[in-house]
Amino acid sequence: MNIRLKAVFATMIIFTVVLVLFISYAFQYLSQAREAELAYRSNEVAELVAFAVEVPMEENDLNTLHQQAERFIQHSDLAFLTIERNGRVLAHTQRSDTQMNDVTIAKYPIGSPDDKSGDVIIGFRNHHSDAVASPIGQFLIWSSSGIGLLAIATMYIMMLAVTRPLRKLQKLSQKDSDPSSFNMFFQDEIEATVDMVSSMQKKLDKSYQQLQNSIRDQKYSYVEAQQIEEKNVAIYNASLDAIVVANDQDIIIEFNAIAEQLFGWDRDEIVGRRLADTLIPPALRESHIKGMQHFLESGDGPVLNQRIELPAVRKSGREFPIEVSISPAKTKQGFIFVSYMRDITQRLKDQTELKIAAHAFESSEAMFISDAKGHIIRTNPAFTSITGFESAEVEGEKPRTLSANPEDIQFHKQIWRTLIDSGRWNGEISLRHRDGNELPVRMSMTAVRDEDDTLTHYVAHFFDLTEQKHNERILRTAQHEAESANESKSRFLATMSHEIRTPMNSVLGVLGLLKETPLNVKQLGLVQTARESGELLLAIINDVLDFSKMEAGKLTLEKNPFDIVELLQQTLDILRPQAANKNLKLNVIFADNTPQYLIGDGDRIRQIVLNLMSNAIKYTQEGSITVSIKCARLYTDACQLQIDVSDTGQGIDQGHITDLFDEFTMAENTYDRRHEGSGLGLAICKQLVNLMKGKIEVDSQKDVGSTFTLTLELKLAEKEDCAPLSTSNPTLGSTAEISSSIRILLAEDNPANQVVLRTMLEFSGLSADIVSNGQEAVDAVSKIPYDIIFMDISMPEMDGVEATQRIRQMDSPTKDVIIVALTAHAIRGDKEHFLNQGMDDFVSKPVTRQSILDCLGRWQDHASKAGNQRDIIKHQTSSARGQGDTNNGSGSATDCPPQNKLVDEPTLQQLVSDTSAEAAPNLITFYIEDAKIRVLKLVEAAESEDFYTLEFEAHTLGSSAAAHGNAALCKLCRSIEAFCLEQSFDKALDTATQLAATADASFDALDKRLQRGLTMK
């Protein structure tokens, strides 16, 4: 190769190298300049940020730091901004469109370098990459490269063109070359080559200029891209959705503030963790991982780029529903998945409630909704069905227009006031049907308020009461008819009681009088049989009335302390004679765990046991009857008492046990019954047990015997709370004194009863005037000042109640005469009714001579105060069970024995003389027991200031004390009674304070006297 050729090749190579170096240097220079400029600007911005946050940093004002960071990040050149202290991030903001590989990071201290309070770290965006990646940038780069390549190619072609003549000339220089094959195209190829190089130089200059322009444009594109990035960061931070970004390895790389609030994770602790392990529920993790792998392999994702509802899991482990939209994005590092999530718990709840509300709105219950001003805006089909109004007819109207009484403005205002005050109104209201009829409804209105407690709507729902009101009228009519029927039954029972008791009064009275006349043994037996039959009939009547009271719900139970041991012993004492007549043994067994003192209705319990034992004696021909009592279950303040009544009688057939406790049912339900009775005994027991919330059962075997088990739950009591139980048995009498001159009027229409009552009084040395009706009684009282009137209730012309009212209306002292109801009316409430009508006392038929004398004894004090006291006769009276019906005869204060003695010996001797030395101690013992009860009643009456009870009990106790020789106690009681009658209540209460001490001393003295014995003198 000659020198010229070598020069051409060298020139081309040098030119190519220089061109390449020049372009490379230009790019390197521009890159270094850009990086220096970015470093300078980033440091400068970091310094400015550090200066701006120095004050809030020192004051530890995190809110201001966050606000400052949010402001700075709005600058388009900033990719992120972090403010930290000792490695702890205090504030951090970042643009969502930031590519971390195109960011220049600068760190600057806050405060002096020696005593810095923290550091500011900023990421400054490198916009050049975006400009280069843009179409214009790509065009410029490829254009510059193309021009360079084109220049090289041109130089190569030109070199070939220049060297071609030289190569031909070289070939011509060879020996075997053909000179004719050489053609010269140019006159001077070297000059042409120089021209070509010159032209190429110009083109290179032009390319260089274009490159400079491209770099300048790239710089402008970088600034624009930085601004876009800042906008994207602002949008990212302003998003209301949680944004979670994960790469194709399922690693979380971004987690915004809303996501922190939603899931409970801090960004620093969750970034770098697997999405499946933190936010995906365990049941969906495998599906999530498979779905991601499927997308990476095939590019297909069924759940991508759409909103779906899925469960997610919080840091606490609790699952909740979210709506999520997942969008994949391709980066240089691979795919990233951007998820936008929001909690839809409340939305689903609201949707459910809306569905329920919609279903309820379409229900059969009529509804309407009104706005805050009360205008109806919507109704449901049931509203139209009930009222007849279509929705369009009432929309915009106020509910008052639907009312049957729209003129009642105050009523409707009250409804709205209630709604505003309490938020709800319920009540009955009458609406107007479309056809004009009145429509009774039950309406409930509710005020609806929003989250700001602002009233927005009223919701009303109602239902038609027309049928209910109609049914209520039918029920009221039926109830009235039932009550009328029940009242008729009660009147029937009362009438039957009266009609049966009236002749029974005559029968038993005559038999009682006949028994007191001289009779032989046979006659006495006949009289006794007749009287027992009459008393059985009376017991049946009492059972019927007792059952009627329970059936009508008029029977009430007492709750008083009692001694269960004493109760059963008394019951056995009552039935022992009947058992002895049949040679039957009566046994009672008390378990060791049985509480002795209980609280309940002791009399009703005794009635049940008495009934069960009477039946056992009735149906047992030989053997024994055993009463067992035990505590089946013991509680803190109560016990479950079990009483078993067992017999060795004939037993009960199993077919009869199921209806044994029905009314009018007997175990021996055949025509050849050997035992009398009403068949109500066990039914009454069952009713009483039910009232006590107890249980009664029977276990029986035919020809072996029966066991009735009574189970009651009773409260426990203390011994000192229990008063001695009363007994229904007649007791030995005590002496009382009745004036023989007492004026008695007997108003009775039945001639037989007139004879019986007159004979009873004559047997006692008393006399009476007799009239046959109420009018005659009024006429007699207007002429003669009677002391006491025994007034029958049911009489012709004028009944006893009207006669009493006429007498009470008289304008004379006779209007205060004592009037005693003498009647066969025995239904519960009769006594109270007659007393409310102006009568003073009540004696039920059939009467006995003793009950008449007891009544006279209670009221003769009024006669003595009227100056009607005459000769005194003595007679025998009996005591009744704790009700003041015994020893109630009273006199004036002079009736008491010498009053400076606790025990008056002459009175005791008179008692022995009137009875016997054997009977008197029993009478005195019973008197002491009864008197102690009355003392307690007197003390309670004084404490509660019950002056009626105080006067009555003082009167009764005074009479008993006088009859049994307790002189001081008698005087004290007479004083209390007198003060009450004079209405000197303060003196009565003051005197009553001495009662307990005087009574205790009197009873102790009488008991000591009794221990020395009583003899007839």
C-alpha cells in the first residue's frame, strides 16, 4: 500500500475515532454537568428544607413537620422528603409516580453540624431519563447516531471512490494488467475527496448542533417530568383509598397512610413483608399465590383491572370485607401490582339494613314516611290496603289530614312534641278511611336523625284495630255475661245457703233445746242422731260455699308464724275420738330435720291435713293412720315441707286416681256408698295447695292402703314469733254477766226460727219482742227504746238492710241502737257488706244459744250505759278461736273484781262454783293463752294507732280478765276502752304502755295461784 492509500485510511480512522470520542465526551460532559447540577440543587433544596423545619423540629411539633413536608413535596422536582431524628422518621412524604432509580438523594443536617436536631433527606428527580425515553428524546438520540453512522458510511464510500482509481492504477502497474480497462471519472480524485471530507465535516457540525439542541430539550423534559412526578405524589397522598404496592415476588414495597389506618400496620414494619402473609386471610392465600403465578406465566389475570369484594385481615387478626382494584404495571425490575382498597363493612351493613327495611316496608304492616316538616313522602302497599288511599293521594300531605278528628289540634301537637322530645310516640288513634269510615289503628311513630343529630324523617307504622276492637266488644260482652253468670251463681249459692240454713236453724235449734230437756236414753239417742245428720248437712253446705269462694278467686291466704308440731297435735286431738270409735290408731312421726316454726296459713294447712285424715278414718276399717312430716329440702330461709298421710284402708282403684281431686268426686263412687260427703273435700284440698303453690299426690293400692303426700315450700320462723294456734273445737266456758232487763227485738219472718230463738233466750232468762218483717221492726223501734236488735236479712215487705237504714235515719237517740245481722247469708264478703250498711255485728245461721249469748255479752255495755241495767243472771259462754267471740261479755268498770289485786280470789271461787274444780284449771289455762295473744294485738294496735282494734280488744280482754280474776288487768283494759270511746286517744295510748307489764304480772300471779290448786268451798 502506497503512502497515499495509507494516508486515506489513516485519515478515515482518525476521523472516526475523533468523531466517536467527541460524541462520547459530549454525552459524558452533559451527564456530569447534569449530575453536578442535580447534586447542587438537591443540596440547596435540602438546606432550605432544613432551615424551614428547624424551629418545629426543636419544638418537636410533628403536625407542623407533616404540614411542611406536604408543602415541599408539592414541588415537582422532589420525589420524596424524609425528616428524621437519630434514625427515627418523624415525617415522610413521597410522590406516587416516583421511580427510585431516577432519583438523586441529598441529606442535610437540621441546625448546626455540631449540634444537629435531625436530618433532612430529599430525593431529587432526574428528569433526563424521562426525556430520553420520550419519543422526541429517542428521535434525537437515534438521529444523532444515524447521522454519525451515515457520515462514517459516506466517508467509507468516498474512500472507496477515492482509492478506486488508485487501486486501478496499482493494477495497471502490474505487468499483466490491461491499460484499456482503466477509466478515470474525475480529473482530480484527491480534490474530490477533499471536497467530500469538507462536506462531511459540515454534516458533523450540523449533527453536533442537533445533539446540543437535543440535550437542551432533554433538560426541559426533565423539569416537566419532575413536575408531573410531584403532581402524582400529591394525588397519591390525597387518595382516600388504601394503596398497597407489591412486586412480582409478592413483597410489599409501598403502603400509604390510609392503608396504615385500615390494616393497623405501620409502613415501616410491613414494607418488605409478603402480601399473602399479612393482608390476605389464610383461606385465600393459596389462591392468591396461584393467581399471581398464573399472571406472570400467561399474562392473564381474571381479577385484575376490576373492582371486586374480598375479605382481608387486619394486624389484629380480625377479618373484614374490602373492595379492591388491582392493576399490574411493567417496570425494568419486573411487574408491580398496585392495589386500591377500601373498607366496605359499613356499606354491607347499610345494604343489609336497606334490604331489611325494604322488606319491612313491603310487609303487611301499613307504613308511611314523612320529611322533617311532616309531609308524607312515601307509603307502602299495606297503607293503601288499610286506608284506601293511594300513595299519590297523600304524598305532600300531613298525617293530620288522615285523622278522623283533624280538628283536635292539641292532640296532634302533643304527638309531635313527644316525637321531638323522646324520638318515639306510640298510641291508638282514629284515622279516616277513603270511604269516610272511622278506622281505629295502633300507631308507632319514630323520629329519624342523621349522624349530626339533625332530624331528617319520621317513620310511622300502624295496624288496623277494627277487628280487634270488634273482638274486644265481643269479649267484653262475653265477660259481662260470664260475670253475670258467676254473680248469678254466687246469688244462687247465697240463696240456697239462706234457704237451707234457715230451716236448718230451726231444726238444729229445736234439737238443741230438746236435748236440754229431760229425755230417756232412746230419745236422747234419736235427738243426737238427728243433730249429727243436721250438722253433716251443714258441713256439706260449708264445703260447697268454700269451694265456690276458691273458684271465684275470693279466698285469700294468711302468712303468719305457726308451730307445725302444735298444729298436727291439735289436728290429731280433734280426730282422736272418731278414730277411737273405730279402734284405729293415730300415729304422728316427725323427722329430725323438720323445722318446728314456719310462716304460712296454719289454719288452711290444718284444714288440708284434717280433711285427708278424716278421709283416712272414713275409709279405714282396721289398722292405723300415720302422719309423717319431714323437711324434703332445706334452704337458707325456707324449707320444702313434706307431709304424708298414710292409712291401711281399702285403697283406691287406679282408674279413679286420675280424677280423684275433681269436684264432686269420691273414691267410693257407687250407688251403695257407705260414707256420706259432698265429694268436694279433696277438690278443696287441691285448690288450697295450688293457692299455696304446693303439690299434692296420692299413691294407693287396692285393699292395701293409700298415702297422700302434701309438699309445700314455707318460710322459716322463730319460736318467739309464733303465737299459739287456735282450735275450732268448743272449749270449756267462762262466766260472763248479762242484764236480765236488756230490751231485745227479734226481726225474723220464719215462725219456726221465732220459736227457736225465743226459747233459747228464755232458757237463759231473757225475753224478746218478735216482729215478722223490716217495716214492723222500724215501727217497733220508733215506739220502744230497744237495747239490741237481731235483724234477719231476707224478710217480706222490707228486708233487714233497708230497715237498718231507716232506723239509722231516725231523728232520735234510738237511731244508735245495736243492730245484729241474723242471717243465713254466708258467702265471703257478706259480713263486711252488712257492717257497711250500718249494722254493728253479724251472727250466721244456724245460730246456737251460745252464739246469741256471746253476741249479747259483747254489746250489753251499750245497754248498761243507757241505763237499762237490771238484775244480773249468770250463764255459761264459750270461747271462739282468737276472734273475740269468746268471753266477750262486758260490763261497766264495776264488773271487775277488786281492782287493787292481780288475782281476785272470790272471782276464782265463783268460777269453780259455776263449773267444777276439775274444769276451772283448764278454763284458766286457755284464758291465759288467749289473753297473751290479745295483749300482743293490743300492743300492735297501740303502736299503729288503730283505735278501733284497741277499743275492741281492750273490751274483750277486760271481760275475760274480769271473769278469771285478773282484777288489775281488767281495770287497765276498761280504762283503755273508756278513753277510746271518749276519743281521748292520747290517754288511751299512754295507758296502753302499762299493758304488757301488768298483763305479764297478772298471768304469772294467776299461774302461781293455779299451781296451788282450786277446790270447791
